[in-house]
Amino acid sequence: MSRNTNRKKKWFWLAGVLVLALTAAACGKSNDGASESAASGKTQTLDELLPAAQKEGQVVSVGMPDTWANWKDTWNQLNSKYQVKHTDTDMSSAEEIAKFDAEKNKPTADIGDVGIAFGPLAVQKGVTQPYKTQYWDEVPDWAKDKDGNWMVAYTGSISFFCNKDLVQECPKSWADLENAGGKYKVSVGDVLKAAQAQHAVLAAALAHGGDEGNIQPGIDYFKGLAEKDVISKVDVSPANIQKGEIAVALLWDFNALGYRDQFGKDKYEVNIPSEGSVISGYATIINKWAPHPNAAKLARAYIFSDEGQINLAKGYARPIRTSVKLPADVEAKLIPQDQYKNAKPIKDFKVWENTVKGLSAKWQEEVQVKIK
């Protein structure tokens, strides 16, 4: 899952960046009659959308480049199967929403892919139009807007990334890290700046009875690791992984799986901590003023179809639809589903945003001062 350095798809990074209003603002009608069925609650299937989408002939996306989550296969299949061409401009979640709003009088983009924290913001800004797809009931309530203005298609969770050349027995639980007896160190990342590291603290908190409003159990856990000299100061980076300077790291599972396959599948092991972790996702939003609204809906419908979900899994993303049967070679790329049984979503992003504001100080005062 390579991504431009200025790219929003640092995966879920930004739950704490914006103050999110979770109550939905009313969405207006689309720029043509294509949205009337969605607004009235009727869900069109992919086949029902096809004639109008083919007439439009193209879909223009933002923040959905070929190299991220294997979007390439989805776009190629939309073209080969349905004769709908595609173009994309890579940008951040915040930039996508701003673009929809700024171009309302002369829209160019149809659909975007944003971190789940930005879904409610897009609704609040009034830049989306609803469309639920025929797979609506298979998407968990936490992963969708009640009216279909945004829907999470794929998820990620904080995992343990382990170098088997440096660690005799790779950790499968938070307790394993505590009880390793200092045989190896764990790289957490920059909790002061990096959302991945901040979510690692949240994951530990969730596993020890906390939540997005009570991060203290996670702080206490890492404080204990620091006192045992188990936390590494080495930055979690591909270069340091390649150099063999990372024994265990806390990473989003899709990042960890990508590194594993890039640097040596037999050398690295990836596990979801058994006591609990945090799960988050990315959601499609359809532009309220989309110039190709039927093609945009067709794209969302295909993304949530079995074929679309399998495409995402090929790019190390965990499909939101657990009923999809993945081919054996694709399933082998991912962590077994049963490891996610204690992974929990953030319930209130506004609460988490407020927690993140105080996280840096807590980490510095209670954990960082003890790291040797």
C-alpha cells in the first residue's frame, strides 16, 4: 500500500485532527434526477444503475489511486466489465471534502475515499449524497451513516509486527510483551505526532478496560513497559526494518502485512493482540454535485460486491463484509479473521479528538521520561 507522502491515507490518522460533529446535516438533492431514488430510500442494484452509468461513461475519483488498497483492479474491472472509464487525483481526506464544496457550481469529482472520522464531517459540510447499495445490511452500524452518505468498505487494526530473526517467540498478546523479560524491545513510534502510535496507545487502553475517553489504562501499560526497559527509541520506518533494527513494532495491520511481504514473508510475523485492539476504516463519499452520479453509485456498488471486496483484500485491506469468501491465495495475505474478535471501533470521534489533545502531555510526563 504505497502512498504519496502528502496523502491522507495514512489510514485513520486523523480522527483527532478535526472536531467532528456526529449529527448529520441534511443533504440536498443531486444535480439531476439520478439521486431521487436514493433520497426516497430506494436502493438501486448494480444492474439497475448500469444503463445510466454507461451512458455517463466515466467516473472521476479523488483519493483513490491505483496503488492504494488495490484500487487498480476495481477501476480496471469497471472499465472492462461495464465500459466505465476512470481517472483519479490523489489527495487527503480533508482536501477531498474541500474540493467537493469549492467546486459545487462547477463540479469535476464524483466519488472519494476518506478516513472514517471524516465521514460525519462531510455530511456536516453538506457535500454528500446518499446511496446505500444492496449490501447495506452487511455493513456494521458503526461503519456507515444511517442515510448512506458514507460507508466503510475496508478496515485496519493495530497489530504486532515481529522480526523472527530477532525474537524467538513473537508476541500474540499485550501480556506477551510484558512478560518477555527484556529479551527484545518494542517500537511504538512517535506518540507526540504520529496517529498510528496514538492509536497504538488507544489499542492498549481498549485491551485493558479503557476507551477513547479513558486512555489511562494504555498509558499505564506503556509506563510499565518503559520501567522494564522494553520500549525502543528506534523509529518505526521501512529503512530501520530493513536494517534489522526493529524487533517488534506496533503498526496498522495493512502496513505490517505490506512490510512483511516486501521485506521477507518468512522473516516476519504479524498478529493482532488477543486481549484487544482498535479497528478503524475508510469510507466512500459520493459528491452531492457529482457530474457522473450514476457511475459514482455504480463504483460504490462494485466496491461492496464480492469482487470489489476481494480486490481490497488483495491490497491488504480487511473487507468490511465478513460474508465474502476470499480466494485461498488472497486469504493467505491477511491475518486470520478470528484474531480480530476483540478489536473494537472508536464509538465517539469527538471524544477521541479531545483525548488526543492531552495524550502528548500524558505520554511525556508518565512514559517518555522512563524510556531508557
